[in-house]
Amino acid sequence: MLSFVEEITLLLLDDTQGRFVDLPLSASDVVVAGAALMDLALANRIDSDLERLTVVDTKPTGDDILDDALARIAPPGQDLSVSAAVEGLAAYAEGYKEKALQRLVAHKILREENGRFLWVFPTRRYPVIDDTEQREVKPRLRQILLTDEIPDPRDVVLICLIDACNLLGLVLTPDEIKQTTTRVEQLSKMDLIGQAVTRAVAEIRFIVKHATSPIF
């Protein structure tokens, strides 16, 4: 099973070009930072009340991205706001995406190609080798959003996260986004993903709303 950071990284890749879709850096970094928080929350490493986030377990997860994020959030017992945690981790999001890409290459989901753009600037593309994972992510989320299917808690997290970062256009067309407004609101209120995750998503939504305009 892929982590949220890995699945978000796949969603951020253009299916045909093998490069990240063109997004404001703030939105891209925030969604990756949020994904890391989602993974930590579901791994029972962090918890939150109405305003504060606390590290409750410093035991390594075995995931180098999450262990790095966990070490950067706050010392055990010392709390901070969720928004501060998101903003702090966003500074390391590019490194997290790079690690996620290398994992996806190692899993043979992606292939790395080294080349030069206009024979001057080094570029790297990540074409999909085995697109089963990517095909499963987008159609799976589309199915949930466009039907009344009962979702898996992890998919609720993904949908809430990309919606909070105004990135539903990675999964739906503009018309479909308008048609699924009520459905997205219903999913965001489902008590399936835990208080820490729900509140983290709400904080992320607030951060993005005040920092960027909708991407799609």
C-alpha cells in the first residue's frame, strides 16, 4: 500500500509528460506537507485538539519521510498549531517529493529518464512503467466522488486533502467539480478519519484559502 505522500506525488504527476503538473509552489508544498501529517496521524504518532497538535509517539515508523517529518514537528509533549506544523513541513516538501519519486522508481511504478532540455538544462522525466497504481488512484477517487459508494477511510483522507488544497482538478473536470460540491462536503464531515486528521485538513484548507486562489 502506498503512503499518502506517495499517492499525492503520483496525483501531481502529469500522466503523459512524466513531469509534475504546473501548480503554484505553495499549493504543491502544502499538499505534500499535509499528506505527511495524514500519514503520521493515522500511524498514531500525532494527535490534536481543537487548536493544538502534539507528538504522542516518537517511535520510528520505518518510513524515512515520515520519520524526518516527525522529528521536525515538535519535541514530545510540546504542542504547536496544526497550521504551524503544515507550514513548517512545507519547507521540506520538495525533498519529500524527491524521496517519494525514488521509491516509486524502486517499486517499478515509475522510470527515471535523464536528459537535457534544449541540450542545455538537465531535466528528468518520470514516465509511468506500471500505471496500475496511478490508474487505481484517480479512477478510485472519481468513483467515490461521482457515486454514493461508501468510501474507504484512506480515500476520504485523500479527497479531503486535495479538496483542501484546491486540487480536485487533478481528478475531476471543471463541470464535475461543480456537480460534486455537496458530495465533497458530505465526505469532509464523515467521522471516519479521526479528529487529528479532520482538524489538520481544516487547517490546511484555511492556509491555502488565504494563500492561493483555486487552481482549477
